[in-house]
Amino acid sequence: QVQLVESGGGLVQAGGSLRLTCAASGFRFSTYAVGWFRQAPGKEREFVVAINWSGDSTYYADSVKGRFTISRDNAKNTVYLQMNSLKPEDTAVYYCAADLLGWGPSREPRYWGQGTQVTVSS
């Protein structure tokens, strides 16, 4: 059974920090690109950040550059998202995703988590 389980979401004040965790199981995590997407109420899902299989290459959406940091621990089958300097516009459900070949504008990741709510108050 393939699973991606997010945790660490919650309520935080603007300017604060939060760390999300995604625990993977049921597939060869260490060979997969992984990343995070988010979806705010009334808006489409958007890409946040991705990291390659070895952790030495990352891609960030412009909206989070300099504030968010993705990392992974292949020994623990886990990916993290450290979020600093949070803004109210960061409020969304955050989803962990993974795919052997990565993804792009015409292709979505194969595996998805259930999401975790992040709410940033002003």
C-alpha cells in the first residue's frame, strides 16, 4: 500500500514558522522526486517546491523562495518543509507528492498525500 502522510500543520501567526513532515511508505522512496503543493480556499492547487532523489537539487516557487526550505532523509523515508516568515497568503492545505520521473506543467506526480492544513493569522 502506497502512502504519503503529512503532519505538522496548524495555526501560526504571521511571521512565525512551521515545519511539515511527510512520511512515505509502500514504494522506493529513495529513488523518487518528492515535493509539496498547496491549495487555498477557492483557488487551484499550486506548486510549492520539489527536491530530487538525492536531495542535491531543489526547485522553489517564486512565492516561497527565501522563506521555505525542503529537505529529505532517505534513511527515514521522510521529506520536510521548513516554513519561515509565514504570511496569511500561505494559508492552504499542503500536500506531499512523489514521482519517479518528477513532473511538470503537463504531468502531475503519481503519488499524493491527504494534506495537512496550515493557517496563518494576521
